[in-house]
Amino acid sequence: MKLKKAVIGIFLLVTIPMFSQSINGVVTATDGTPIPNAHIDILNSDQGTITNTKGVFVLPLREKLFRIVISKLGYTTRTMTIIPDQISQGVEVVLEKTTTSLEEIVITAQKREQTIIETPLAVSSLSGKKVNEMRAWDFTTLNGVVPNYTYHELGVGFQQVQVIRGVQVFSENPAVATYIDGVNSIDILANGVQLSEIERIEVLRGPQGTLFGRNAMGGVVNVLTKKPTNKTSGFAEVNLGNRNTQRYVVGIKTPIIKNTLFLGVDGMYTSKHGFLRNDTSQTLLQNTAIDGHRVGDEESFYTNLFLKWLPGTKFSATFNIKQQMDISDASAFFTTVSDEKIALANPDKIYLNRIGEHKRNLVNTSLALKFYGSDFTVSSISAYQRVGLEFKDIESGGFYASFDGKKIGAPLDPQQVFSQEIRIDSKENGSPIQYTMGVYGFTQQAFSPASNFATEDPVNLPGGYIIMKNEQDNFGIAAFGQASYSMTEKIKMTGGIRYDFEKRKSAYNTLGDLLFVGETIIENNPLVKKEGEFSAISPKVALSYIPGKEMTLYASYTKGFRAGGINGLNVPEIDKETYDPEYSDNYEVGYKARLVNKKIYVSATSFLINWKDLQFSNLVAPLTFAIENVGDARSMGIELEASAIPVKGWQLDVSLGYNDTEYQDFLLRRIDPVTFVEIEEQLEGNRLSNAPKTTLFIASQYTFPINRKNLTLRGEFRNIGTYYTDIQNTLEQENYSLFNARLSYESNELDIAVWGQNLFDKRYIAYGTPDTSFGRSTNMAAPGSIGITCRYKF
């Protein structure tokens, strides 16, 4: 050991004069063995390198203090502060095995890279390795893993409700913002993405309006995929499971011009059979041709391409395009059962007169430009998002289809979003003040699927269709800033503010205004056009106490908002044509630490949220639903996340959430659908819908080293506490538990894993009607699954 250190020291002394304009170092294991192909990246920059076969690396010389992050698969990630004036003997980095200590987690929750411990907010971070170990193919896998987080699919993955701390949505504008590689999914139709080649998933709990703006009232799910580097690497992966589950993934990352131009591309195909069987004996038409037909088949195609250009140390450009196409005969409109008792008694049955089709085509394109000055970085993120949707024979009290003006079942005009953010970030150069400030803007051409369709009317219009049409044209701009000031070495103050302004235009019709008979469109009345303007100010303040690098205590206040809008249907009262923004006040106290020689990580949070002017889809006139601001709510609770390595090779992970919620000042007024008389319903004191009282996740994983290869056994337990899916608190999902397991063999070239999800085949409600005043419906979660994964790496 001493001889190895002496050799390394001599090597650094000899090579330093050769790199007078560089900083060089070496990365070794705890026994002194050099670690090749370790990544060394300068935080908050695109600069980095890889160690050679002797563990040696070289970085360009910087005049001021900066931080680097060192990572290598199988070893714990570590950060290090570099002060050029004090580096005379080179940099020596020692990495421990992941089987002996917990890694240092680096996140971008405040739009800059920093460690999770020094970030004064509640955030869960899952590395790409952890995502693979959990077999996390979609966001439902995060239920319980993230405290007080649930993800509810409405039949297919791209129709969903995300809930954090009880804060959720009853319209197309999400209350939890989802970012994929820096691009915001403004509408819920753009969510439900496939998770492939994940670098990291961050879930920020609580309002994040100051930096992330609109629709981040409940929090943010920030997904980052792997980028190409100077090392050529690739893989091919095959996943096979029951219900004819198939998932094939391939990818390659390589430098086209070393240190300058990089390419990364991966693609995926997935398919699985539905678990439902159609029973027409209880349907109106009793169509025997589809009796016993399998329902719920899904197919998905996904591609992801990165092109990164580094012409020097002062500038970088990254182009990314993602496309995902989903095909299914499953949709929230018709895979529901009207009585949850029938659904739970017969969880594999569905009762349909027709079996429809549902397709989505999602494209995300972005260009990120960065200019690096001596004391600051200027970033520009330009993005274009396109969502296409088509459906037909969708059953929900009638039969519905998409319509393009010429053909029934043809794709709707796509939703399109253009967005631009320009940001200036200070560099971490030893200054006590660090800041982020910028401007953001977007334009959106959109529609509401709930009021954009063709429906049959065999009684009044035989062979014809009633056309419901809705067009939206939205525009928004924002200015934001956040700064932190280190008052002392141990006390830091953070403050921020954001101003958002949105202008919305909507054109829509009402029942009978537009008909389609034969090949002819009959317009009885023109579209009604409305517009509205909305604005909000979102402040934030936090105080942190940092007794050491491995511990932080903080207290914070943040204000969240979700934009108002225009109802896409003709409503009887002028004041119901638009609805106001929602607001929330969030108070939070937290503690984070790595303890016992980095063998234990603990994060504990307590919070209180006051939610004002809830937006809710309400029956305001016969056959007319419109979004209204209906009441207030309160959510409070605690969250705990902990990881530990009790002995070498054994890791334990625990997440616990407790959430006490209730509606306040909530007297719901609506029209009775039978008598057409206004009725009142007192909901004050009810628990928030889709908000479990508790969430619990426990994972135990043991790794056995075998001849420089690893055999890993993993078990998971998650429990979701009792909750109601509806605001009336009548449609109840009782407390349920799920068990998962995985056995994997890992080598440098080949990984093989066998896995099981929901091993005891627990059946429960995945989603239920949020309002049961006029009826109830439920979607059942899929039964258990088992399978095998093989991954070849090169």
C-alpha cells in the first residue's frame, strides 16, 4: 500500500511540469489500485475527462475555486473542491466501493449542480443504477419510494394524475411539473414517458414556482437521461415477462471528434397484453363478436438522440430530440367499471359494447446553448413539443372519436408548445453570493380532449355525428431570480422571486352547434371566442444551518401557483367563462446528513401547505361541465428517507410519508343532472382525494462478489395507506401492500436479472372517479408480473 502511494506521488511530481496549464491527478481505490475510465466532471459546466488505464486524469487550469465530481460504476460518487493556488502536488482521489459506503448525491434541483445535502428543500434522488435495480419502467414505480408521492394511471400510461403531499389536478394543466432533460411537459398529455437510459430522477416535493414556474405547485419530477462522453460505449437489452411483456432497448454513445463532438442515440420497443377480458352479457348491445376479447394491449416506440458540441472551454451546444409513439385499446374513457365492488370482485373483467383504439405521438426537441464567462454562465434552452392524439369507438355513455374536420377517427390537430428560457448563473468561485436569474416564455396551441371529439347520436341524428370543438392559444412570459448568501461559514440565506404573466385565448362550441352528416359539415352556430389574462408572484425564502459538509438543517417558505384559464364550453354565466389561478403557501423544516463514516444517510422533513382557490371540473348547467374555483384545502405531514450499509455488501433503504389532509371552506354548488336544480354539498373536513394517509417503502439488497463479478439479491416492500379517490370520500381504496424481488448477475460485459413485481398478486384500484356525485367508475391495477432481463454492454 505504501509503495503504491509512493509511486503515485512520484508520477504526479514528474507529470506536473508537463501540464503547467492543467491540473492533473489520479483516482485510486482504497487499496491504492488505479481506477481506469472514471469520470471527472467540473460541476456546472460541460468540461470533464476520463481517467486512463493508470487512473490518471488532466483538467484545464482555472484561476478560481471550482468543484469536481468523480464517479465510476461500482464505486461511490464523490465531490471535491479544487483551489488552484493550493494544488502543487496534483490531486489524489480515493473512491470506496458502493458495497462499503454511500455515495455523495449530486442534483440539479435548483437549476445548478450541487450536493443533495446542501440543497435546502425536500428532494428524492434516484440514480440510474437504482432505477435499474427497481425495474422502474414508468412513474408508478415511484409510488411510496418517494414519500407522499403517488402516480395514478387512467387506463394507459399517458393519461395520469400525479400527486405530491395531496396536491393534484382535475384538468389538463398538471399540478406537478414534469421535466425531461430540461423540457417542461406543460400538458398532462405530454407526460407518461418511457424511462430508458436514465442518469437520474429527482422528485422535488412542495411548490417550486420560483425557479420552475407554472404547474409546479405540488412539486417537480425532473428526469435526466445519460449523455455521450469521450468513451465509446453501447448496449443491447432484452426484457421478457408474463402477459407477453417484451421490451427491447439498444443504444450507443461515442465521440465523433474526441473532446469536441459527441453522439448518443438509443431506441426502445415495448409491448404487453392487457389483463382484462370483455364480458358482453351485461352490456346493452351484447355484441357476442367481442365477448371474451382481450382488452388493454399496449405498444410503444421510443427514440432518443443527443448531439453535443464543445468547440472550446467557453461554449457548448447540445441538441436533443425524443419521440414516443403509444398505441393501445386501453383508455380511461372506457376501461372503467361503474361499481368498485364489481371491479374488485372481478378485477380481470370489463364490460364494453365496442373495443376502441387510442394513439399518441409525442415529440420533444431542444437546443441548449451555454457560454462560460469568468464569473458566470449564460444558458439558453429552446424547446419544441408536439403531441398528436387520435381515438375512435371510445365508450363512455356513448361512442366517441377524434375528428380532423374531414374524417371520423383521424388525428386531432396536434398540441404544439414553443418555449425559451435564458438564464444567468454565477460560478462557484468562492464568493459568498451565488445567484440564478433569467426569463422564460412560451406559446401553446392546445385543446381539451374532454371537449374536442365527435360523438354518435343514433336517435336524433342517425348516421351522423355531433362535433365538439375546442381550440386554445396560450402565451406566457416570466422573470425570475434566486440568490443565496453565506452569512457565515455555517449559516446561509436563500431568497427568490418570480413573476408570471399568461394570456389565454379559447374558441369553442356547444352541443348541436357543429354536425357531421355523410361527408358534410353543418355549422349551426359559429365558435364562441373568449380570452383572459392571469398573473402571479411566487416568492421563496430559506435559512440553512450547515455545521459541516455532511449535514444541513433548513427552514423555508415558498408560494406556489397554477395558472387560471378559460372554459372550453359555453357556460350560462359570464363569471364562469374563466377561472382563477390556484395558490399555495408551503412551510417546511428539514434535516439532512451522512453519518457514521458515510454509511448512513438521513433526510427528515415536516411541512404545512395551505392551498387556496382549488380548480375543479363542476356541473354548472345541464350537460355542461366547467372548471371553477371551489374551495380551499390544508395538507400537513412528515417525511423520512434513510439509507444504510450495516455491513459490507448489504444496503437498506427506507422511505416513510405521513400526510394529514382536509378540505376547508368547501361548499360545492352544482346542477342536479335529473332535476336541473342547483344543489349544495358540504365537503369541508373531508380528506383530499388520492392522498394516502401514509406511504412506506423498504428495500433490502445484498451483493455477493464472485471473481470480480457481482451477484445481488434485492427485496422490496411498499405499503400505500387508505385513501379516497373522490372528494366526497365515498370511493375508498383500502391500505394495500406490494412485494417485489430481483436476483441479478453483473459483469463488465453482461448483466442478467430475474425479477418479480407484485409477487402476491394484490388487486387494488389504480384510479377512481374524483367526483362521485353522479356516478362512479374505477380502473383496476394490473396483476403481478415476472420476467427476465439480459443486457450486453460494450
